[in-house]
Amino acid sequence: MLSIILLSVFGIVLLYLGFLKSRAVLLPATLFFILLALGAGFLEWNKSYLYFGDMLLISNTAILFTSIVLISAFMVVALSGDFLDDEAAQPAEYYAILLFSIVGAIMMIAYENLIMLFVGVEILSVSMYVLTGSDKRNLRSNEAALKYFLMGSFATGIMLFGMALLYGAAGSFTLTDIKGYIALAQGRPSLLLYMGVLLVLIGMLFKVSAAPFHFWTPDVYEGAPTLFTAFMSTVVKTAGFAALLQLLSVAFGAIYGFWWITLAAITGLTLLIGNLTAAYQDSFKRMMAYSSISHAGYLLIGLAALGQQSKQALVFYSLAYSVATIAAFGILLVVAKQRAFDGRPDDTYTAFNGLSRQNPLLAFILAVSMLSLAGIPLTAGFWGKFMVFSAAIDKGMVWILVLAVLMSAVGIYYYFRVVIAMYFREGSSTYIQVAPFYRFVLIAATAITIILGLVPGLFQNLM
Amino acid sequence: MLTLSILLFPILAALLVLAVGGKQAKQIAFLGALVELGLSGYAFFSFVPDATSQFAFDYPWIAAGSIRFSAGIDGVSLLLVVLTGLLTPLIILSAFRHTYERPAVFYALILFMQAALMGVFTARDAFLFYLYFEAALIPIYFLAASWGGENRIAVTFKFFVYTIFGSLFMLVALVYLYFKTSTAAGLHSSAITDLYNLTLSATEQTWIFWAFFIAFAIKMPVFPFHTWQPDTYVESPTPATMLLAGIMLKMGVYGVIRLLLPIVPEGVNLWGTTAIVLSVIGIVYGAIIAIRQRDIKRLIAYSSFSHVGLMAAGVFSQTSYGIQGALVQMLAHGINVVGMFFVADIIASRTNTRLLDQMGGITRYTPKLTVYFMILLLGSVALPLTNGFVGEFLLLAGVFEYNNILGAVAGLTIIFGAVYMLRLFQKAMFGKTTEITTGFKDVSGSESWVFIPLCIMVFWIGLVPNSFLKLTEPAVANLLQFIK
């Protein structure tokens, strides 16, 4: 709650800081604001308050998801030093929009009322449409923004329609009231409710880019400036899954039998499409887009097998995925820029050729991220997959699990193409420069990945 | 505490090698491996021959302590710990004759590999086992793919994806088993011994059997999962090949003994015959291909494939003979195959070819090499009084006890083995001297120091097999109780 207020105020402050002549103050100020919000969040640890006329519930799970969002945002902002040098960029606006979008994300995480969810989704989405198109001179960025905007508003519309139907059935937007209505109906709730559940699910699944609602993802991720792609693929995904978890476990827990088959089918489809298409990409950035679809698939397993394990699994998985993804995009950003091709950053696998010789540290960090995304033991990603698989086994969903295992093997294939390019192929011999603070952030991300890989218990104790 | 130091020391040594780097890298790595040999030697000589897990430690680790960081050495692990401890310094010493690019990384990876292998062989928690099982793949992959031959990238990539793919099935099986267990506090347990006590239905046993079997069969490899093996062995730099053939392939056999047999005995009853038939096909198939090979490294690779088939068949026979034989044969085969690959490396680097038909008459210049080669070769073809004989005899006895016909077919391995090994020796060492073998330099001092311990082991195991068998017997008897 405090975080929401702080971030809103800081966002406005940042807009005014943009009037200053020196842009140098913006980056540290934003980082400081995010840290403050992170700290403020933990003031409410173990307290569980309701706010805004019972529309927002700050629980421990909400605080953990919020922290993941804030940590991701911190890292993305920390990697954004380039904006300060770019004449065409407007860093103050970017940072302010980022902070506002986090407010939206927190509302999606902690909502107790569907109206709050809708407002949160809109705040986050509109911010993303703007940031996607922020590279104004780049045609692809414009195209991506338009595409994202059109399809995104359509999906939001569907979701709103679903919420209206839910209201029609239950007479309330509050999650606990909907739950109460389902309990009262004794297994025979009105058809409106079922329609409403499906439409809301479609809207949310679009936001987390699950198949078959994923078609916007590769184009938008590729067109958007890399930094905002990193933000989108981590913050939006974490918030989206937190929202789904809240919706399904609190409001619709009693009609699990109705929605789990739908969700399981979508999970299977997402895993297949995400992984198989990723294997065919030549562009690293596009591969990461499909990889984000495939990870949405793994996270969906945790939801389709909703149970005691799910919450922990989703929190851990989101953290592991976010940290590794941001590190990967961070490295893509420097490498692609310094290996420009035809005046444009080179996003393909070949840009990474021989990186282990020109900058062993970067190569190591990217290798660890890839191992983590591929779910190799001793990295955080392994335990994320482990927990999700555990949830599925607990529910006896063996077929989904077999599919997920097969797709993990496909995942190893495309993640390791980068490792091979970096370590075993010859490339240009120019040294890749990295600023010290930038390097520090990347090292911190790697440290989190490895420490959580060795002692996942550290984090589990918080749950 | 001994086990803990065995597990952690190689990692420390590897970090030291990386920190110091440069020209001293190989000396430090060698010293580190010697200390580790001392530790495992101490475990060997102070081991009390009973069925318990000794020098054990046990710390809570994950999920409120139901997954534990726990390891120890029992009769089944002991010989493999000794094998890993013994071979690693020899492998490092054998690499001294080459200069590798970035030596610090190269030797550090070997030591990391050793740490992971030790972990596999001592883990007492199923997830710890899995973790080490996978972790071992990463150093060997980088060793093979960075310092290997021309085709290395494609070949090692296949190896990597193939083996990880297999072990993912094992992961699913382990998670499933984990949720089947329950302890007093309503928690689950992943201790391997707790998994032994589960009661599983026949369908469950069948599924889990296959999940485990695929994982271990790819690792060993058993026919028809072997297609990654010959290419990977040939393309890897020799030290990596030695690690792969000498130690890593034993992870599969060990996994079958440690997990598969005692956890799903009924599954083995139902499907064991299929597994043995596949293994026996592998024995004959590998041997026939080995006979036709012209490339020495490839010949030894196929011979290794054939030998491991016999170990798998013996283990799946679920007899005391078979399992004991497999344990001794793993030790013996590790010693022999490392020696053979070293001979191949010496010949190949001095003649610049690996093709048999371009060699000949080497023996005229190399009295020492001839003797070492002969001793290792006799061990490989299982001549009585050498190490190969003890293991293969017990293994065959086990397979015979299971089924006479399969036993007879598996017995062909001894005949075929003699054919391809003696052909190798004859073509390379005897016959007319060719242009490239003229003036072949005999083994040097440091090269001898690799051969001498290996040759001692060949005779030690061959002459006094009981000093090894008596250590494994109680543990195997205990294991058989779960199986029956």
C-alpha cells in the first residue's frame, strides 16, 4: 500500500526532475525510489491489511510478488544508462512511466476486487504500449506499439466483458463474494458465471502471452527497445501470473473441475508452440520472445495443477525466470550495440560468436542465465521447474508433465546455441566494453541465480 | 566428515587452479588430485566391510529438511570412489604431454568433473544424486567441446542434449517417488533408503522402471541408445575421453544398482529380460563393429560399448554374482580403458595418425610401451590372473544363472574381445615398420608413471580379487534383500 503511494508520488517527482539540465541525476534517483518502495513494502510483512474499501489486500504473497517486480524493475533501470546519452530519448518520461506501470503491477498482484484488477491491467498495459513505441524513429518500434495496442485493447475488452458477466452472476466484484456465490449455488451456478470465467481467463492469458493468444509477443518483443522488452517479459509476466493465481485460487477455487481442463489444454499448446518455434529462430531476441512464451507454459502448469505447492512454485519460478531473463537481455543490449550490423544492433546468434574470448565475464553471465532458463541443476531455474513439476505430480497430471519434460529438452537445444556461439565459435576480436555499474548489476543477477540454485531453501523459508 | 572433504576438496583445488592459473596450473591440479587420491585411499583402507554407509554426513537442505544434503560411502560406492580418486591424477598426468590452450580452465574443469563424480557415487539423497548426475555433464561438455577435434561442436551437442533428455525422465520418476513417501511429521522424504521401502503397484513400477532405464541406458550406453558415444569419444581430447569412458559411463551402471533395482524390483521382474536382451545385443554388436575399425580411438570406443553391455546384463540379472561382478568390473574396466586410451594417444601423437593400416612395427623401438600395452590388453581381454577376468567371470556367471542362452551369447564377448584387441596389438606393434613409425620414441618418465600404477592395479585385482570383493559383498547382500 505504502509502495503504491510512494511510487505514484515519485513518478510525478521524476517528471519534474526532467526539467533539470543535467540528466545524470535521473538514474540514481529512480533507483533510489525503487529501493524505497521495496523497503516500504516489507513494513507490512505479516500484517495482511485491506485497503481502499476492501479493494486491495496486502498479504505476504503479494509482498513477495511485489518484491520480484521491484527487483526486476531495479535491474532494468540500472541497465538503462544508455538513455542518458541518447539525444532523442526522454529518460525522465521513461522512468516516470516505468514507476507508474509498477503501480499497475502491484494493483494486479494485490487486488481483492475485479475493478482493481482491471485498473491495474490498464495502467500496466497503457504504459507498455507507450514504452514499446518509444523508439520513435524506428519503424519496427512503431509497428510493434500499434500492434500491441490494438490487440491489447481488444483483449482488455474481452476481459471487461467477462467481469461484467461475473457481476451479473454474483452481484459483486469482490473475490470473496464471488466465492460465496459459488458456494451458495451448490454446484449449479448460473451460465453467466462460466462465461465470465472463460472471458476473464482469455483476457489475462493474453497478457501473459499464452498460446493461442501469443501472436503479438514475438513482434512486439522484437520491435520494442531491448530494455523495455526485458521489462515487459518479466514484470508483466510476474504480475499477470500473480493476478491469475489470486483469481483462480480465491474466487474460482471451488469450480476447479470446470476450468482446469481448459487451462491444461492451453498449457500444453503454449509449451509446444513456445519451445518448438523458439528452436527455429535465428535472432536471439526473437528466440527470447518465444522462450518467454514457453516459460508462460511452465508457469501455467503451476496454475492448472492448483494446490498447496502452486503459490510457492509460482513465486520461485517468477523470480528465477525474471533474474535470468534480465541478465540475458542486458547482455544482448551491450553486445548487439557494439556489434552493429548495417547500422542497426545485431540481434542474431552470430553476434555472440567468440564472446568468451573478448569478455569472459559477460560470456559466463549469459551462460549461467541460459543454463537457468534451460533448467539445468545448480541454477535457480532448475528448482523453479522442480517445484512446478512437483505441483503437477501432486495432482497426478502425468501427461502434461511428460510433455513439459520433452519440451525442456527442446529448450536445452535453443538455449545452448548461444553457449556454443560464445564458447566454441570464432568471432570478431573487438573487446566488448561494459560500464562498471552495469557489470555490477549483471553479476548480482548471476549471484542470485547461483545462490538460489545451491540453497533454494533460503527463499522457501519466506513462504 | 571424510566424505564431505572428498566432495569439497576437488572444488577447492579447482578454484585454486583457476586463481593461480598460467603454467603452474597443471602441477597444482595434479597435486590436488593426489591429495584427493589420499583421501579416497584412506576411505578404502579404513572401510569396515559391512552393509552400512560409512564416513557419512547429513545436513538439512531444502523444503524444511525433507530433502537433505547427505552422503556417505558404502560397499557399493567404495570401489567407484577409489576408481575416481585413482584415475583423476593419472588422467591429469597423462595430459602433461600436451599443451592445451587456457590450461587453468582445462585442469579446473577436470577437477570439477571429479567433484561431481564423487558426488554421484556417494549421494544418499535421491535429489542430491540427480543434481550431481546432471552437474557432471557440464564440465565434461565444456572439456570436449572446447578442446576436441574438428567435428566437436555438433558431436558434443548431441551428446549433451541426448543425455540431459534421458535424465529428465529420471527427475520425473524421482519427484513422483518423493511424493509417495511420507514421514511421521506429514513431510516427504527423498532419502534413497526411504525410496527402497515404498510399495508401488505393478503399473507404477513399469513406468518408473522405464523412466530410470532410459536415463541410465543413455548414460552407459546400452543398445540402441549408444549413437552419441563413439563420435563423442573420438572427437573429445584424450583426457576427456578417459573421464567419459573410465568413470562417467559407470554412473549409469551405478545408478541401476543404487536406484533402479531396489526401488522397482517388480518392474525389473517384468522388464529385466528386455533390458538384458538389449545389453547382450550391445555386447555382440559393439564387438563386431570394433573388429572392423581402422581408427584406434574408435576401436577402443566400441570395445568400451561392448564391455559396458556385459556389465548392464550382469546387473539386470539381479544375482549376487552379477552385481558383485559389475562392481569389480567397473573398477577393472576403468583402469584398462584409461590405459588403452593413453596408449592410443601416445601412438597417435607420435605418428600423427590414428589409422591402424598406416602403422606397424612399433615394438621394435619401444620395449617399455610394448610391455605396458600388453599388460593392459591382457586385462581387457580378461585373461585369468588379470583384473578383467575376475569381473567378466562373475558377470557371466550372473547372466548364466539368469538364463543359459543369454549367458552363452554374452560369453562371446571374451572371444570377440580377444579378436579385436589382439588385432589392434598386432597391426600397431608388429609387422613391417612403416615410414611414420620408424624411430618411434619409447615412453618417457612421466608417461611411465601413468602406466605403472595402472599395471599394478591390473595384477592386484587379478591376483587378490578378494581384497575388493570382500568390501562389496555385505552391501550387495543387503541390496539383494530389497530386490527379492
